[in-house]
Amino acid sequence: MVKVLESEAPARRVALDLPLVRIPDRGPQREHALPSSERVIRAEQLTIRYGTFAAVREVTLDIPSHRVTAIIGPSGCGKSTLLRAMNRMNDFVPSASVAGKLFFRGEDIYRPGFDPVELRRRIGMVFQKPNPFPKSIAKNVSWGAAINGYQGNLDDLVERALHQAALWDEVKDKLDDNAYTLSGGQQQRLCIARAIALQPEVLLMDEPCSALDPIATARIEDLIDQLKAQYTVVLVTHNMQQAARVSDRTAFMYMGELIEVDDTTVIFTKPTQKKTQDYITGRFG
Amino acid sequence: MSDGVGLRACRPCVGAIMAKALVKAKERTIHLALFVCALVSIVTTVGIVWVLIKESLEFFAHVSPIEFFLGTKWAPSFFPQHFGVLPLICGTFLVAGGALVVAVPVGLAAAIYLSEYASPGLRRILKPTLEVLAGIPSVVYGFFAFTFVTPYVLRPLFPETDIFNAASAAIVVGVMIIPTISSLCDDAFRAVPRSLREAAYALSATRLEVSTRVVFPAATSGIVAAILLALARAIGETMAVAIAAGNLAKLTANPLTNVQTMTAYIAQKSLGDTPAGTIEYQTIFAVGLTLFLMTMAVNVIAQRVLKRFREVYE
């Protein structure tokens, strides 16, 4: 029953003994509010449609400050759509439309006149597949700062960001090499360095390890653990072990709805929803 | 008894074999017909090149290649005759270069707009509309240059402009090749992976920054290829140029004066009553060969560049 959850977790492991009692299905959970001082992002009755299809339905979710929040769920459950709504990357999907509210530091980011460019300076993003620019390693890291009119020393910024992304020692002698010469895992850490070089408040990560091998994955997971000291991290993953290893809170989504959200230990040991239990025990998804 | 069984089994068998043979013959005929069609274009090309070379060789028997390629005076119809092709090349590049000056900025801007700014609906309307520009007969462009661009655009600005001038031809040829540039560059821009755009947007880039600092550099080779193909078109353009640019072979850098391009010269001589076999007649082929080599060189370079660009993104 728990064989799915047995893995070589390097960093932390959550006790995964699951209750054997049957949990009644009480329907999707709507609210699990945090005190407003702790939350950075809040979705309120958020619905996102592609054309007429609702990929995310009436989700209300708080993202706590300086924690790692994992969003898990089977493919097509709307977790990436929800994540990409948080820095308005869905703006580039012509058919996407948003109803409900999404607050960043108390401000509705979907209100008319809100500037998404400034929002994306404060909310960084790392994508599923590493997507460095076809430029040098240093230029990749400094790109965002340079276009945003960074006044300080770019070399220092590059070094600092690469240190934070645990990549400096591997690339310090070849900063002028093309980023495509790096391995997949290194490229992904470069993309993390590139995102944190802008010193955002929040880092959105959309299945950042799905294209990586287990060793590269372990390195990124260690890195995520360190990043939460400075950043609020929202991590979308289809890998439950990963969510269990690196996140403080876990939100479970299914068919566009937020089924349950709670501390990761609670979700993985005492879920209140039957669907959550079925999913984390590997009965579907 | 056993024979009867064998015969009965064989009759449909024979029919099947004949049908099969018929199908095979039909296939072969079609194969052959298609091959002949494909051959037509090859034979034509080879024929043209052959004629060009043959007549040019006779021309070069009378005029040294040094005089032809380095001479600065072109006067094959007057005595003393001069056979320096440079004035014609100069006229050609004045018009083609001017056309690029018009077409490159406009074409690139249009391509950026189409690929990065326009909504899918608008794009579906705009792109074919732009391509209509390439479908207008070039004689119309020539007439437009002569009756509108020169008297109403150029002369008010530069009163000393000749009635026939390189600038008016350059402007209309430029308009003519805008679709070549915008269409090919749009394709090149759209071949830039979406993930690169997303990376830039997620780093708080504006649409303009994404266009100019990510999409544009990533599509450089596609842009270069598009410009070269457009240049080849501009060099080969005849009708508009023959009408608007004039017929005075002259080594000049002033686009407001009467010039003659290689194509315009060929058109003029071919329409006139130049007797076959004379040296004047042979100049047509020598100039034609020069033109052919130039456009071919530009095309080959463009294909090379385009091929490299395809290897990067596909």
C-alpha cells in the first residue's frame, strides 16, 4: 500500500504511515485560510477557463511566506494552470480567461490596469524544461537584471546568484561559454540562478525536475530547501515523494478543484479527503 | 479429374495476372510522365545556361573580359563602341540597394508585428493581405512609380529629380519585396521556441524587449536569408525598373538621376530591332550571363544560411 512512497529521500522524510480507517468523502474543501500577515499570494474563488473548459474551478488557496508550498495532483488537474496564473503567464494563451480574484500582497493582480511586467519582476518562475537563452552563462544570469535597469555591478550579481543556485563552483571558470554546453541539471540550476538574480519575493517552479535524472533532481531539491530562507516557493509536481521531501504545505488538486490543502505531514499522514488518500496511496493518477 | 480442378483454379488466376500486369504498365506510364515533366524544367534551365554561355563566348571573342567587367562606359550602340558593364551593375545595385533600404525596415517591423503583437485573428487577415503586394503585376508598379512617386513624392522634395530616376524604381521595388522579407522573417521568428519567449517574459521583459532581445537575435540567420532572397528578387526585377529608372547607362551614385539596370538593358535591346549575330545582339547574352551569375550567387548564399538556421531549430 505504501510502496509508492518508499524512495531514496535525501533531505527530509515525512512519516508516511497512513491511517487505515476509511475517510468519508466530504466534497471539495473550499477554505483553509491563513492569517493575512503570513500569506503572500491568495487565490479567491479563482476559475480559469481555456475557451469554455474550466481548467481551474473556484480555487481558494493561500500561499504562506517563506515556505515551500507544493501543488500536487494527476496530469491535467489544473496545477500548472493555477501556478501560471500567479505571475500572469497565462496572458499569452489567447483562449484563457480568469474569473475570481488572485491577490499578491493584498493587490488583485487581475484588476484592470495592473502591470504584469512589474509583477513578474517580483514573482520569478522556473519551467518544466530548462530553457536558458542561447547566450553565455553569465549573460543568462544577468539578462533579467540588465533589462530591468540594474544599477549595481553585474559580475557580482552573477556570482551571487550562481552561488545561491549552487552552480558557481561548476561554472566559475567558463562563465563566457554558451549555456547550451551545460548538462540538463546544470541548465536548470542556471535557470534558477537567472530567476533569483532579479531578487524576486516568490519563486514559482513548474515541475522543475521532470526533465532531470535522479541525481540532478536531488540537487535541485536540496536547493529548494535552501531557497525558502529567502524566498516563498510554490512548487508544482506530479511526484508525491518530491512534495513530501521538500514542501512544508501541500495542496492536492483533482479535476480543476482544490481538494485539500494542509501541512505536508498532515496531507501525507492524516488526509481528511478520500480522494487525497486515494491519490497519495497510488490508487489513481 | 485432377486436371479439371487445376484448370478451374487457374482461370481466375490468369485474369488476376493480366490485371496486375495492366496496373504495372499504368504505374510505369505515370512514372514516366512525371519524370518527363520534371525533366522539362531541368532541360529548360540547362538550355538557357547553354545559350547564355554560347552567345557570351562569341561576345568575349570580340571584347575582352577585362574591358567588359572593368570598363566604366557602356555604349554598345554608338561609335566608338564601349562595352564596360559596370554602369549597368551600378544601376542595378542602386535600385536593388535602394529597394532594400525601403523593404528591410518595413518588412522586419511587419514581421515582428505579425509574430509577436498581432492577435491570431488579425494575423490571419494581415499576412495574406501583405502577400497580395507580391501578386500585383510589376508593370503596375512601374507605372505607379512613373506617374505618382516621381511627380508627387520625389520632385516636391528634390526638384532636380529626373523624370526617370533610380529612386522611384527603388521605392516601388522595395514595396514589391516587402512581403518576401516580412513573410520569411515571420516564419523565422515563429520558429524561435516558445520556451525562450516564456523565459524572457518570466524575467519581467516587455513585449518589445522579448522581440528585440530574444526573438530577433535567435532568428538572425533566418533574417539574413530573407534579405538575400529579397535582394535576388530586386536584382532580377525588370518591368518596373525598365519603366521608372530610365535607359541611360551611367556610373553614378546619385539615385535621383536616370540610370539603366542590367535587366532594363536586356528588355530594351530585346524589344528593339537588333539584328541577330551582331555584337550588339550578343551583349544581351553577356549581360544576361552576368545577371544570372549574380542572382544565383545571392540565392545560393541565402539557401546556405537558411539551411544552417533550420539545423539549429528543427
